Amino acid sequence: MRDDNDPELNGKYLGTITKDFVKVADTLKEASYQVRSRKFSDFPIFPVCKSDQPIGQLLIGNTDLKVDWNYYITYLDEFIQRKLIDNEGIEGFKNAYKNPDEYCCLFVVDQDFTNFVYIPYPNE
């Protein structure tokens, strides 16, 4: 897992994700804060997918708001339980994880691309 955003993402996905992100950022930031403040996890993750996917709980559906992606919420433990991150990868994930007060950790799931992406929250 790399610490920087994948170049493939920049061309194909970043535009639609960024367009959506403006609409959902406040909700995701608050959800991230709640996960951390309630001690569920220090590592909230937001899987995003245009269709249904099994990771996490649906937080914002693409029919709830006019957005292209469905936004789910989960955290590191589910990725470990589902063996999406193995024991050797846990430390690397934690080291690459960016400050959750400043960045949203998205897990983009699409036909051609599946990866973690960090997007900065808009400045207030």
C-alpha cells in the first residue's frame, strides 16, 4: 500500500469523487469524529462504491443526496477481520493513515480500481 494517491485514480476517479466529496465532507468528518470519540476505532474508513458492496454500513446512499457514489462507514478492525489487511499490513496501514481531523480515508471500490485514497476535508 502506498502513502500517496495512485496516479490512475487522479485521471479516472478523482474528478467524480471530489465533486461528490464537497457534498458529503461534513457528514463524513462528523462520522469520523464520532467513531474516534466513542472509542470504536482510531482508524475510520469510508468505503465508496457506485453499487452495493459488503464492507461497512451504508452512511450516504447515492439516492439520498445527488451524488455518484455510495458512502459506507467502517474501521480498520473490519478490514482485518475480512482479511483485506493481513497482520503484516496492519502497521503499514497505521503508518500511512493520515490525520483523520484533516483527511478522509476513502476505500474506493470500482471495477478497475480498489485502493485507499486520502482526501483533505475542505477548510471551514
